[in-house]
Amino acid sequence: MLRGKAEHALGKLGLSFADFAAAAQQDPSAIDDGAIAALCDQLDAETFPAQWRRALNRLLGEKVGRRGAGPVRRLLASSRAVSRNDALEVLELSGAATDADRLAAAGAELSDPHAACAGRKEAVRKLALVADPRAEALLTSAATSKECGSLEARDVLRRRKRPPITAAN
């Protein structure tokens, strides 16, 4: 743990992550608040090795779990789309994700002028899971725009207006 924190302080994110992952493998409770903060910093870092991002998400979501939900949740407001998406994935993996988290991540993605088409479509899919007037407003806004994801938003709104399908007897 100590070496991982030292390597993180020196900007050696890959080595730091490897140390934290090894410590968590032996004893997940060894990941303390300082290590959680360092791991969240790595989750938001542009320089963190891309090939290790999935492993970082799993470490935070599955090994650290709900203990890391607070610091991870703050990343939903990140200016980086990949950080927001990874933060929501970590929260989902830990079982700590809420509709408010999904709404925050999707809203940030849809309001990001640099969002990729795939990101906008994924934001609409997240909003489809949320039964909240704010989600409805974001879907309506996305549906009326000329941007990517508008067709998917219209489909979600159309399905919501349709009566539920009943089971056949």
C-alpha cells in the first residue's frame, strides 16, 4: 500500500495501480481512504494506461465496492466523458448506482458539445432506465435536437407512451 501511494505521488500511475491491485487481491479491506482517493484520481487521469482501465473499474467496483462510492460519485461531474462513464460503471458494479447517478452521467453527456455519437446514444439508453421528470425532459430535448441520439430518444418516448404489454394467459 505504501509503495502504491508513493508511486502515485510520483505520477507512476500504472505501477501504483499494480500495487493497489495486488494489495486488494490479498485483502480488499487493505484499500484505505488514501488508496481509494489515488484510485479515483487514476480513474480521472488522461495518462492512466487505457489497457488497464477495465481492470481499474473492476477493482474499484468489485473489490472496493460501496466504500468507494462517495469519491467515485464525484467523478460523474468530470469534464472527461470517459471518466464519467467509468465512474458510473464502477457504481453499477458496486451496486451503489442510483437513478440520480444515471441522470447525472447522461445529462453531462448530452450537454457536452464534444460528445461522440456513441456517447450520446448511450446517454439516451441510460435515461430510458430512469423514471423521473428530469429524465423525461432530457429525452424530450434530445428527441427534438438534430444531433446524434435523437432517433433513439424519440423511440424511448414513444415506448413510454404505449400501454404496457400484458402477459398472455
